[in-house]
Amino acid sequence: MDYKNAGVDIEAGYRSVELMKEHVKKTMREEVLGGLGGFSGAFSLAKIKEMEEPVLLSGTDGCGTKVKLAFIMDKHDTIGIDAVAMCVNDIACAGGEPLFFLDYIACGKNYPEKIAAIVSGVAEGCVQSDCALIGGETAEHPGLMPEDDYDIAGFAVGVVDKKDLITGESIKEGDVLIGIASSGVHSNGFSLVRKVFTMDRETLDTYHEELGKTLGEALLAPTRIYVKALRSVKEAGVRIKGCSHITGGGFYENVPRMLPEGAKAVIRKDSYEVPAIFKMMAGKGNIEEKMMYNTFNMGIGMVLAVDAADVEKTKAALDAAGETSYVIGQITAGEKGVELC
């Protein structure tokens, strides 16, 4: 008896590391010390000495049951982008710059090419967010997970000068809400998505004119990363007063998280065109509108609160960063919360 007969292939683990190295190299920042394969990742903090009062930010998340679609479609090179996005977007939401990322992949059996494909997505997400991939873990769990299954989670660390923290404290009546378009369903609500649509290859490979792609392509589209977009707004001289990442819980749970007491966010549902994938889900699943807005991003991945005088400057900065944005509402006096009208 040996470890391989027990279900853990050490040689496959070595091969996975070799295959992923080329992807990890793309994410390196000058602050990274050493290479892949050490017991820990080292990252120099010399640069943050330039800040008046540096504050570390952290975020950890996974992709939920969206990974089930990757299994069915046998497409594994985008799910890693989702894992990065869910972490770095939360850091950016606080005004921070993501510095480094670590991933954790648990699998029933280590197929090196599949693991390398997943990590290629992680690396791409890190490139999109200027974040270094400095370490990770691939754990083989025979007997605990089916051989073809895996799950991925990530952890990111970022930094912000305390004076630049986005806290929502200064939000006031008359401030304007700007929504930045999402790339689709992102990585939340997939337990409901999987109840609405039949999760088989035939259904997912079906082309839909209104989507302009197959259902599977629309659902598996990776979460948009907003790090560079928010940096562009900051560099344009705009003070973002509040920022909400529209993740699990949709508008109703996430928008109030950026609000101070006595401020209410009023969002106009007709201020932008809801993407076809959400309309399709609502119709096919007979899901009431409030539940849709309480579960999904409905086409808006990030909501910013800015002074009314900064709206045009903000939109111009987002345009320059390649983002589509909309003025979707405003702040009024009232009980802390969100109203969709």
C-alpha cells in the first residue's frame, strides 16, 4: 500500500505546480520576494511607507455553486477569475489596492491539466487587478469529493491610506448613485440558477438569439473586476463617498451596507436596460421581481455614491477605463435602506 493507492497522487501534484508556474509568472509585482514553491509567500511592504497611515484590507470568498457549470461544460479557465474578482472587488470597494492573492483548490482527484487551467484563470484575474499571485494550495480529497469535482476559494490582501478609505460616512441627501455594468450573473445566486435551467450539456450548449451566445457561455461569463475602474475615478480627482459591490443578497442587502444612518438610496429600475439573461431567468423560473433584485446583480456590479458635482467627471473616468456606467438614482433623507422604484 502507498499514498497513490490511497487516492493521493503526489507526482500529479508536482506536475500541477510545474504547469501553473507559467501562469503565476504573469502576476508578479516587484514587491514579491522569492518564487513559487516556498512554504509561504513573501511580499515587501517598503512601498506603503509612503502612505501617511496605511491600513491593510483583506477579503476572502469563493465561487459558490457556479463551479457546477464548469464541471458540466468541462471549461475551467474562467472560474479562477471569479475567485479573484469576489475578493479584490471587496477590497477596491473600500478604496484599497489589492496587493497579493492566494488560492485554495480542493479536488477529488488531481488532474494536472485541469488544475493548471483553473490557476490560469486565477492568474488572469490577478493580472486584471494588478494583484500578485504569491501562493496557494491544491488539496486532493479522495473519498470526500467525487473525482471530477473541485472547489476553489481565495484570499486577498490590499492596502489603503486611511484618509482614502471609502466608508460611506459622508454620504448625504442629494448625492448621486452611479451603477457600473456587470458582465452577467457573476458568482452569486447559482443555487437558484441551477433550479431554473436544466443543468445538462444540451441545455447549456443551446444558442439564444437574445443572449447572442449559448446559455452556458452567458452563465459562465467571469465576474467583472472593478479595481482599475475605481482607481481611474480616484485618479480623476473624485472622492467616492460610498461603494457597494452587488454580490449575494443583490441590491437589498448590499446597497444599505454603504449608507450612514438617515440616508436612503433611491434607485430607478428604468435607468438602464436589464440584461437579457436576468429577464430569461425571471420568466422561465417565474421569479418575482423583488426576489430577482434580492438575489442577483441585475446588470449592475458596483454602485458608487458621489457628489452631484462629480457625476460627469466620474462617468468620464469610467468610460476611459472601458466601463459602461449609468446614473441609477440618488440619496434622500430617510430610514437607512434602499428603495427600488
